[in-house]
Amino acid sequence: MTITSFSGWRCRRLFSMRLETGHFQYLVTDGLQGIADLFQKHHFELRIAGGAVRDVLSGKHPEDVDFATTATPEQMKTMFQTAGIRMINNKGEEHGTITARLHQQNFEVTTLRVDVKTDGRHAEVEFTTDWQKDAERRDLTINSMFLGLDGTLYDYFKGYEDLQKRKVRFVGSAEHRIQEDYLRILRYFRFYGRVALETGGHEPETLQAIRDNAHGLAGISGERIWKELKQMVVGSHAAHLVEVMYDLGLAKYMGLPPHGDIEELKLVWQHAKDHSPKAMTVLTALCHNSVDVEVMDMRLKVSNKEKTLALFLIKHRHKLHKNQDYPDSLKPFTDFIISSRDLDSESKVCELLKYQGEDKLLAELCKWSKPHFPVSGHDLKKMGITSGKEIGSSLQELLDVWKTSHYQMDKVQLLKVLSQKSLQNRIN
């Protein structure tokens, strides 16, 4: 159903429809029903907002459910306090958000609002009771819908239609939405990867608005950029989206290598996309050397674990390979893991195999259990070896023997090898 109404100069087109109960009823818990009854009692509207509505309409269970209301933060606090409902983490109150806890659930409820001033990173807001005005300030049409707890969908900007057609569009003017928060450039690409079926569905005016405003990403923190980027590069169309970002001039504002190896990224993405690669596994394909990784880290502030994975892949992607004489053998990789002092080496080798496209070896490694090297320094001391240097060299020698045996030799056999060598040295 489409409702058209006029208010002053503005023509409002509200599309609404009633969802079948099964599509959303699992969200209506005892806690939510208690919150909803309270708002209804005080004559305030309460609806599910944004991404949760998109997910429900896509047949997915939302990870997070946010709510919007016509009540102000002060009115919400009065209601919750009077009803004895606990409120927590109300750091978002300045922007209209109150978090209530009922029946072991948190409910984040935000007053309808409009942006009165933006600088491309932050916004000053004022509260409203106009649902369309709140929808207007949201980024994408598919994120601008509301869902009543009775199953009524409220859609002012054809978000439902876009979702059905798997299209990603900004609400109103792409340029205006981007200039309100330049991070929306990356949100556009992330949601394109989640929603669009094909790679060629970008609207030319949207891409032009992104190109014209690319410089705005320079003012966005690396942490915010990385949060969006690492979700995008493990979603659908990742290689295509990264290539488009380079074509639009975004890379230099994000810390990505200025001459990133797009062809390598396409190849790695094709190898890894069906094996849940880590974001850094995909992005490392853009890097020519460790310097590219260091520059990326300086801008994006990636975790130490992510950085060390990238440096590992740079070092070993063309060095650590399967044995060409025995192409089905996992042994070069298991030998590396066993010899490594890095406790995370097995996980890194898994990512390396994804990077290299070694599907069969990856499957084998996932079933493999790291064997325990049976000899310790204490065993050598019992044999009379007291020098730390000699203990170290002897352990390494036995480790090599053990690997040659495909990890089959036990402690007695290995120590016997060492005894025989010692005897031979004395005879010579």
C-alpha cells in the first residue's frame, strides 16, 4: 500500500505493508513486549529501525536490533524509572539513545532526530516526532525503513523495492548523504557486497559523487575505515569493489598501497572466497612488500595479529610451497609449523594455503593434529649433555630426524640415534 500526503511543499510517499507474523515474531520477546507495552501506555510510538528491518525482509536473523521512538530521552528515562526498569550505558543520551534492560535483554532505543549540523564525521542533532525526517538522515534506502511491532512496514524511500531488486542507493542525494559522513562511502561498498547480485549495478551518479568526495576519507579515523574495510573484503564482489575504489581514487586516503596489485587480489580472492579468509589475507594481495604493510598499519591501526599475518604472507607466499615431486604432500607445511616457535603458525599456514589456492592441502591441514615432539632438553641432560649450546643443536638435529621419519619415531628411537652418533664421534 502506498500513501501519498502533502505537508507544506513536501510530498510524502509512504509505502506500507503488513508482514506475516512468522517473519518477525521471533524478535518479540517477553522483554520487548514489556518495553512496547510501556511505550503504548504513555502514547509514544516504538518501531524497529534500520538494519534489523533490512535483515528481517531478507530472511535473516538480525545480529543487533535497534529501536526508534517519538519519546525524548527525558521522557524515556521517566518512563523507565517509574516502571522500575534498569537503564545502562547511557553514553548515547546526547544523541537520543537510551538503553534499557529487561528480562536479561538490552534494548537500545533512540529518539527520532534530524541533523542540524554535520562536519563529515560527526553530527549535531535535534529531536523530532516526524518519522520521515528521521528516515531522511539515514544513509541508504535499504537502511531507512521501520517495522512496527504489529508487523507493519513503513518505507518512505523505496527501500523495500530496492531490496527486492538487490539495489544499493543513497537516500536522496548521494553527495549530501556522503558529505554528512564520509564513512558512508565505504558503507555503500560494504552493503553493495551484501545485497547486490551483480558487479555492474552501480549508478553512475553515485560513483561520481564518491569520486568527488573521496578526499573526505582523509579526515576519518583509521579505526573506523578498517572496521568497514575488513567487512567489505570478505563479502561478495570483494575484488570488484576494491578495484572500483582504486578507480575512484579512494586508496590514497585509506592507507592502501598506491599501486596495489589488483590482479593478484583478484586471483587470491578467487582462491580464497569459499574458505572464509581473514580480511588481511585478502588485502595482503595488494601489497608488494613489507613497506606497504607498514604504511597500511600506520593509517588503519590494524591489530598486531593482523599485521603479523600480513608480514607472514608477504614473506612466505612465494617461498613456502607444496613439494612439486609430491604435490599431494602437506609435509612442507607441517614441517614449517612444527619447526616454528610462533604459537599461531598453524593458523597462519591455513591462511597461506587459502591465499595460494591449495584447497586440497587446506582440507588436509584442517584435519591434521600437530604431533608432539617426544624429546626434551631434560632427556638430553639425563644422557650427560650439559652445555646449553649442545642441547640446542642436538634437539634441532633430532627434530630434523623426526620430521624425516614423518613424525613416527618415538623418544627411544631418537635418543638411540643420538647415542649412535656420539659413539661414532668417539671412535673417529
